[in-house]
Amino acid sequence: MDSILRAEGVDLFYGTFQAVRSADFALERGEVAAIMGSSGSGKSSLLYCLAGVLPPSSGQVVFDDIELGALPDGELSALRRERLGFVFQYGELLPELTVQENAALPLRLAGISKDHADAVAAQVLGRLGLGDLLRRRTSKLSGGQSQRVAVARALVHRPDVVFADEPTGALDSANAETVLNEFLHLARRQKTAVVIVTHAPEVAAKADKQYTMSDGVLTQRVTV
């Protein structure tokens, strides 16, 4: 298969504390991978290494044959902005912007005109059931609606990989199921690979590939 992202022997230290221990990871184009573990297991730290947000203390992360650690800061920031997407547990939306403006933000940052960015954002939001809320302020949204906007923002520019850190952790079970299904359906439809960090087995079960993390050690799960 065609790899889009891999980690080789990644270690991450915070001072003298080792959060990630010799992690190896591989993600194919269009694949969904879940990293499951309890709080403090190191899974979010590994996610930020994979996304180029934190440089590993040793080892390497390679995205589309580009070693992230070898990129100057400006090029790394541009790569994250243009080719990666992010979904966080609490959405992290900008309250001063509308639903449509939040979703269109990656396109606007890439220099796309407002009219075109708004049109693309409206299309993606419509696929997530938010087509009638385009001009609503995000402060007026429910938790499930806010997370759908966050999903739209992460996918609107058709990134190669979306990194999702507990994307349904703040939702009740019914909303979590719905949002996750819509997220993964849209990602697979546009062939965007996804890395999901989660503590929930029911979330990890929806992935094509599952890893577990404990005390900084990453292990791939063999599913039958």
C-alpha cells in the first residue's frame, strides 16, 4: 500500500520524563487509524509528534517522503496548514465568526477568495447536516453541532491527513456516534486519512487499524 505517514523509533521527553518510547507507526493514504489508551498514556503526545507540532527527541516522522524534522519552521507551518487537518475534543472554534466562516478558515488562510471559500464550506457543512446554520454564531450551537463545524473545518481543504484528539470525548453517546460516523464517512469519501486518539473502544472499533498505548509504549492491535 501507499504510505502517507510513518514514525520510526520516535521518543519524546518532557525534561527527564519520557512520554513516548521508541514508537513505530504507519498510515496509508485514505486509511483510518486509532490510537487507544488511558489518560496519561502518551497518545496525545505521539499525535502531536506525528502532526509535526512537537519535534521528537529522537527518531523521525516522515510525511509523504518528507522528514518533518528536516523542514524549516516556515515550511513546516505551511505543510500543516495546507495538507493536514485537526479536530480537538472541544472544537476550538472562533466565537467571533459564523459557522460558515469557521469552516472556511483553512481555505481563506490558503489565499482562496471569500466567495469560493464560503461556497466550498457551505457544501461540506451541508453534507454534515448544518446547511441551515451557515450564518449562526458558534456560541449558539449545541455540542454536537459545534463538533460538526470542527469536522467541516478540518476537511474543507481536502487534506491528506486529519488528526483527531478525542473528537467525541465531550459529547454524549448518541451525539458521539452520529458525529463520528459523519466524520469518517466524509473523510473516506474524499480519501483523507485519519489518525484518531481515543480512550473509547467503540471509537477505535471504527478504524481500519488500531494501536494501543500504555506508559508511552505503542503496540499495534491484531484484529480478527
